[in-house]
Amino acid sequence: MQSSLIGKIEKAHRYAQEKDRVTFSEFSVKFRGENDTYDTSYRDDKWHCSCHFFSTWGTCSHTMALEKILENMLPEEALTTQFNPAP
């Protein structure tokens, strides 16, 4: 293996440990809930989910779980639940 590739692999391992280097600006996932699979996303500075609860409340267990999973990798405006209360 070339030494330049070894250096990149080592840097990638270091970066993977430094999660504060990454901030999601948008993403989309399929979230497999207990009753169905939902399209859940963060785009245009807002959460979106196809579950019924989200359409009424603007938050749901799927978006809250993603906030917890992604913790410090989300922009401040995405942190809206009791896991990460807004200032």
C-alpha cells in the first residue's frame, strides 16, 4: 500500500473520532418505526416526517431520535427537542 494512502486512512480514522468537524445541512432517511416506515428528513432548516404525529405537532419520535443519534452534527436550529433544548 502506498504511504500516501496510509496517511489518508489514518486521517480518516482521526476525523471519524472528531464528530464536531461535521455539520449536516440536509439529509433524508427511511426510518423504520414500530408501525410503518417513514420518510424523515432535514432540509430548508426544518425537520420533515411523513408520520401522522409530525403533521400535527411538527416533531415526532423519529425526528427526536435522529437529533439524539446525530447530536453535535446538526446545526443549532435543528435542535428542538428535550434531548437538545434550544437556548
